[in-house]
Amino acid sequence: MPSSTPSSSASRTASALSSATPGARCRIAVVATVPYTLNMFLAPHLAALARRHDVTILAKGNVDELSPTLRERCDFIKIGIEREITPLADLRTLAELRQHFHAGSFDLVLSMTPKAGLLAMVTARIVGVPARVHWFTGQVWATRRGLARRALKLLDGVTAHCATHLLSDSPSQRAFLADEGVIPASRVEVLGDGSACGVDPRRFKPDRAARNAIRRQWGIPDGAFVLLFVGRLNRDKGIPELAEAFARIAPSHPNMHLVLAGPDEGGMLQRTAAVLAPFDGRVHRPGFVANPEAYMAAADLFALPSHRESFGLSVIEAAACGIPAVGCNIYGLSDAIVDRETGVLVPKGDIDALASAVTQLVQDDALRARLGAHARVRALSSFSQERLVEAFLASIERSLHSRP
């Protein structure tokens, strides 16, 4: 493994900075726990970045897991990074990253997600990579208590301290990090009005054919009311509260159906089975779906009663389909939903408020249509993918050509 001394790191930093002149093609490393994260949030960004610079992706898994565009335009290095905290494995990953960062002579390292950010930013600083960019996309400690919260919060602080540039995917997340004393708000940049990747209007749009096809697939009558959730089915997403709220509303609204689309985490389907059992023919669980836009086109109302959310991209995707949302008034979601303008915000964990908001929107067609129309206009004007990609490229260029 190559060695590094303070003098060699300083020399390498000065050399890399001098070579990163405007217009020059630079070497950029992108670190993620799994390729899926990049496919989901950064594929168009990295594809555009690879036209200007040499991009290498370092992640667990195989190159075949990358999207075809990323496979074509980016190099790939497999590393043994784990999503969970595993001290021995994490030390091995640090050593791997140190070796690859030395060999690659990177001008910039970019990371997303907490674990990848911590390991990448610490290693890049040790090696002397001149530009180190971490993108905050939610804090796992936001819903924790006690020692676990303090420890995880401290690790986010270490990540921020080792980075030269910081991004956040919502203004309220930036404010939350500052209020919690993790990092001053002045050090954190939000691209556009928020969101990591924005929404592709060519994909997410009102689609009558898709609406009919999904409803036929699941045996949902054309005139039925569909309440939709798309995402990971876990406690932090508010799945127990959503199931309970539906169970309260459904008896008086026999035409109402609930669709829970996403991978089950923590046994949520089993934990909510009893409360939803009386409505077996009206609750649909398709699991992970590769075409969320079709399910959103088939819905009448989107629900995301999360306890923590860095932004709430699925809300904006539903909005682009003309579907309003009900969510919790927490940081992140308060940027994705404008209360009583593009949807409704309710207190976190308040089943009564959630059931009341959903009931109002089930019964008031005019209100729901107005919120949906406003939501679509806002999604397309403020959160278009094209706008976010352009802002991302500009931010990376600033990071490359400004001294830390």
C-alpha cells in the first residue's frame, strides 16, 4: 500500500490544484455503498459529468449493477464497503480507498449516503485529494435517541469536517444540520430549490393508459379511489400510521384502495397485516416496482407520512403526475410539499390528523384537483431534472477550481 506523509500530501494537493484549471479534464471518484444509489439519484448527473471529466465509481457489487449509461461512460472499481457499521470491515474499506485514491490521483472525491461519506471523506483528506464533496441526503440519527443519536451525529460531523464542499438536497435539511450544531449553514449548498436528482417530466406525467393498465393488473375498478405509497416499507416511513389511518377511513369509503409499493424492511407487511386484514381485497402490495411512474399515474392521492426525510423525491414525482400528497411536517418534506397548496402536511406520528387529511381529500374532488394541478406546475418549474443536473455540474466545477 502506498505510504503518505504530511509533506507528500501537501505536495500532491498543490500539484492537483494547479492542474485543475478551468476547462481541463479532471479525475473524479464517486463513492457509494451500492450502485443502486447512483442509479436512483445521480445517473443523469454522472453521465453529464463524464462528458467533461474522467469519472470512476467505487462501490460494492458488480459493474453490471450500474445503469447502462453509467457502465458506458464511467470506470468502475469494486470495493468491500458495507452499509451498516462494521468496524473491522470498515477499516479494510479505508485501506482499499486509500490505495485507490493514491493510485488514481483524483482531483475530486464525491460521496453520497452517510457510510460512504464518512469513509470517503476521511480517506480523501488523509490522502490529500484537493476537492472533497459530500452530499447530505438525510440523517439516520434524526429519529434516534440517547447514545446512538450522539454517536451517529458525531460521525456526520466528522464527514463534514473532512469535506471541502457540502451539498444538501433541501433547505430545511441544511437548517436542521445547522440547528443541531453539525455544520454551519453557510458551508452547505442546496442546488436549485432542493432535491438530489429532480424529476424527469418525460417519465413522470399524467398517463391514462398507464393508469388503466395498473388498475386492471391489480383488479382496481376505474372509479375507485387509490391511496398510494411508494418507497421502502419501514417504520421511519410511517407505514404503521398509514395502515392505521386507512383502516379508520376504509369502512366509510368502500371504494377506497391502498397500494403499498416498495421492498419490505423490518417485517412491516407482517406488522400491519392484522390492522389491514379486514380490507384484504382493497390492499395491494406489489413489492419493489421498476415503474413507479405508472403507479403514480394510477393514483388519486400520494401518502408519505415519514418520520425523517431529506427531501421526499417521490412526492415531487407524484406531483409531476398531477397527484397531490399528504405528508408529515418534518424537515425535507416541508420543502417537497407546500401545505394547502400542493398537498397537506400533518404532525409526525399523528394518526388522527393523517386520517382527517386523507378523508378530506377523498371527499373533496375539487380541492384534490386544485392541489394536484398546483403540484404539477411546481414540480416542473422548480424541480426539473435538467435544472438539477445543470446546477450539479456548476457546483462540481466550483469545487474543482476553488481552493479549500
